[in-house]
Amino acid sequence: MSSNNSNHENKPAPDQQNQLSQLRQQLLFELGEILPAECLLSKQEELKPYECDGLSAYQRLPLAVALPDTIAQVQQVVKVCSRLQIPIVARGAGTGLSGGALPDEGGIILGLSRFNKILDIDPEKQSATVQPGVRNLAISEAASPFGLYYAPDPSSQIACSIGGNVAENAGGVHCLKYGLTVHNVLQVKIITIDGDLLTLGSESLDNPGYDLLALMTGSEGMLGIIVEVTVKLLPRPDGVKVLMAAFDDIEKAGNAVASIIDSGIIPAGLEMMDKLAIEAADAFAKANYPLDAEAILLCELDGNTLQISEQIDRIEMVLKQAGATQIIIASTEEEQTRLWAGRKSAFPAVGRLSPDYYCMDGTIPRKQIAHVLQKIAEMSGQYGLRVANVFHAGDGNLHPLILYDANNEGELQKAERFGADILELSVAVGGTITGEHGVGHEKIDQMCVQFNPAELSQFFAVKSAFDPDALLNPGKAIPTLHRCAELGAMHVHHGELPHPDIPRF
């Protein structure tokens, strides 16, 4: 996790600057032939809103921002950039938290916010076809009159776009029972770096050949540009019950998660918050959380009335045996909404505790939750930085929020090192460096910890098959083996590197 601030020594020579200036002028001229003036941004004040995504610690200005609103325009823009060898970073709502939409200083941002139409809701096939700029929550709102909804629900669902969800393989509160984005997408249409329009997947549940749809989901904009998505819709369950359990010890809460799953019950959602997160969320959302608790679990059950009743009884017994000091079952829809409101607003709520916070995203085996939380607490003392833990406990997806003040010299770097340690701990206990935020720019060094040279070489091969010149979202997700060798995470001799001359991606 290293900063992106350019240094003076890397400045281009005067003749190179002249060449870059001429290339930029040619790029703007050719894009101006494709797009209306209001859809091509190039002035510094116009570019500033695109200098980062939700990970605002890293900022860069692109050469330009293109805002097409037709597939034909996207194809033309991509063809121009491919011919001129201009990098392209596709961007949806910009809510990503791993720097996945961080611009390339020598490239363009291809903004897809104008692709915001719901093209079809098919209640018989239980599917929706939408453009990539459609908000996640808008799909469920459009499907609601038919008694249907779209299951993946990231905390940012009110703002995040479905194209970004596919690119990052987003999850959400209900991913434990209903899966991640990859489990809920039937088909995508993409534009390749050559400007071709491809359809991956189909409206049926199975397809012959390689599963390129799954490959594209979570590919972080490195293989193609998503221009249309068909998702599965689910019938709304007959009933929903939400309960909250409080614990006087965070390890007990962590162990309770594993006990619930071991009991054979798969809740629709199972979330956990520690004391600092509880205090922040309650002050922000007035959720009536118990402020004396060291941790709380939020558990949602859905199904028919009999199923829910039986599961509530079993879960209450499991939670009491696990050491819950208080169990509250929401008796009204309003009370359920209030309990979830605290969890859904936890990230902005924690922002009131500190000038800055660094949101991590790693996934661990459920049985390791208590151990990892204990280790994070120890690291917090070592680094002298507070942590609020909020995460999808059911599938072990951690979201530690490291509090820091960027105005204090070196504190951002300290928070980064702390975050890197958490990710490497996640790998050490059998987990992974991401759950739903993706790798992006933020975690690229930790890819060297999780994967060996042979595995990374396969990633390079896939990337090269789709994008041989590495123009799509360069510098993201896959580290060069040179970088891994520099970090000392792998002991690799230069002669063993399969791609020693690749400058990017």
C-alpha cells in the first residue's frame, strides 16, 4: 500500500512534455468529434470530481473525462484510445473503496453515469435488464410492484451502480444466504479494448463453454467495459424477523457467529459491530443499541411464518449458550428498519469520531473471527490508532475502520501499514485480502502475499488475452512480479519473471 504522489524526478523531459501535449490535443479533438461538448470534460475544475473514488487518500487527475450515453459512443471512444494507446479507467458512481476508479494521469475516465436506464423487468423470468449506471437500490424499487427484489445490497446501495457492483463482485448484508453479485447475474454485455460488443452469459441458468461471465464479474474493469447487465430477481419472502443480541465480550460474539451456522441455520443476514462502532452508529442513526455492550449481532431471518418461528427459538437458545447478555426481537417493521439503519449507516457514523478513517476489507473463516478480532485489538495498541469493527459476520467479511488524522504527518502511512497487517493476518488464518471491495490500487501489494508467481502469471495471461496493451484500468488488481520481488514477499530471481518487460497492470 504505497502512496501515488508523483515525485519531481519522474517529471517528463521537455521534448516528452511536448509530445504528451500534442497527444492530449489529438485525443481531445478526436473525442470531441464523437461526443457533445457537455459530455467531454478537460478543464481542471471539471476533472477534480473524478480525481478519486471512495478511497480519497489517493488522488490523480486524468487527461479527460468522457461521458457517453450510447453503446456506439463507447465503442468509438475505446477505438480512439486503443489506437492512440491512451489508458481507460471505467467509472460508475465512484463509491468504490479500493481505488479501483483512481484515474491514470496519462489516460481518460470513461464515466458511465448516463447509462442509467432500466431496460426491462420480466416478472415471469424473474429478471431485470439494466444499464450499468442504474443504482443498486433502484432495481429493487422497480421490481417491487411485481413482488420481486434484487438480493445483493451493499451498504452504499442507495448510490452505488450495478456496473460497479459487477466489476467489484459486491456483496452486502444478505450475501450469506443469497450470494454475491456473481451468484445473481445472468448476462452482461461488454465492450472490448478493440471496440467489439460481446455478450457473456445468457438469460438461461447454464451455458456451454468457459464461464466468461464469472470471469468478468469481479474483474475490476481490467478485461472489458460493462454496458448492460441482466440480473436475477427473487420473490420477496413471506415474512422477515430481525433480532439483536448484545455481548459483554467481543470474543463471545465472534464465537456465537460460528455457533449459529453450526446449528444448521443460514440467516438472511448476520452482522456484527464492536463497541466503538455501536456508539458511533447509535449516535448517528438513533438505533437504540445497548451502549454498554462490547459487541452486538444483528440477525435477520426470512421465510414463511412457521420457518421463522422455529428458527427464532433455535437461535435464541444458541445465543444464550454463547453468552448473550440481551436478546431483542423486533416486533414491528419500524423497529426492524431502525436496527438495520444503524448498521447501514455505520461507515458515515464512524466518520464523526475522527477526521479520517481507513476502511479495510478482508475475509476470514468464521471460526477465526474471535482470534482475528483479538489480534486487531493488539495491533491497535501497537499502532496507537483506534479501530471500529463492522462486518458481515456470517461470511467472515471484515470491515475494520482504522481511525487516523491525515493532518498529522505520517499518520496515513501508519494507518496503511496497520491495514496491510490486517490483510496479511487474514491470509495467514486461511482467508483472503478482499471480500467485496476488490483489490484496486489499495491492496495490490498484498496480492504478493496471497498468490505465488505461477498464479500471478496466470492472471497476467488472462489480462493479456483480453487487453494485450494493458490499457484498461492499468496499475490495478494485479502486481507485477517485479513489485512482489521488491517487497520481499516472494524470493524470485529476475530471470524467472515471465513478463519482465510489462510496464503496467
